[in-house]
Amino acid sequence: MNEYGLTLEDDYVVLKMITGEQLIAVKRAETKDYLTIEYPMLIKGYAFQNEDGMGEHVTASPYCKFSDDKTFTFDKQHIVFTKKMHTYAVPFYIGLVEEHEETVEVVEEEPPKTVEELGERVNKLAGFLRKMQQPEAEEPLSETSFIEGNDTKH
């Protein structure tokens, strides 16, 4: 069991919503009309073409990024299907949850007492942000083409 209460014995599921969104999550409860899940991750796929042909890039992010609550209950009328997550995907999913649920410590400071102190804090933050914007040296990417999808709902 990890710090989020996830074990390999949990009921891991893939959901397809009527909006077209695909979620992976832990099923916690189910009634005739409702399904309760925990730690839902939104899965998105992007098609691309390169010199080897067509490919797909898949991303995952928390379903509701700005919510402090990690448990969601859906009316089953809003779910197209629910399937058991493939066994091989479970460790990947648990890693995603751990990565995205990592707590960031926020230290509250006393408000600045002078304009000079405020300026120092602003300059320090601006330097930090500039440093984050500078990309690390990477290998040049091969020439690729992006093929944008459509808004088809299944």
C-alpha cells in the first residue's frame, strides 16, 4: 500500500464518458445509478506523423486539477462504458497518482515591510521564473507533422 491507500488488489478501471473523455481511476463504490472513483486521471491521445509513419502520443493529467477532493461520483447516465484496467497499466497509473499528488509545501512569509524588501522579493521571483523558462539543451527533434483531431463524440 502506498501513501494514497492504493494497492495492487484495488479495482482499477477505465471509463469512457459521454463527453468523449477517457479516465483511468480506482473504483471505490458502485450502485445501480452511480459510480464513485478516486484519483481519476484524464487520458488524451494525439496523433502525429513522422518519417516512420503515423504514431500516437498519450498524456495523462489529473481529471479536475484545481479540486482538493480526489473522490468523484458520476451518474451512470454520463458514462458510456467502464472496463477493468489492464494489469500492466496499474503500476503506470499508481506512478501517475504519486507524481501528481505530491504535496508542495507552501511557506507563508511575513508581508514585506518596505518597498525595497518587496522589490527584492519580486526580483528573486522573476529570476526564478526566467531560469525555469530557459530550455535545457536537448537533441534536435526530427521533423514531424502534427495532425489535429476533431471533436467527434462517441
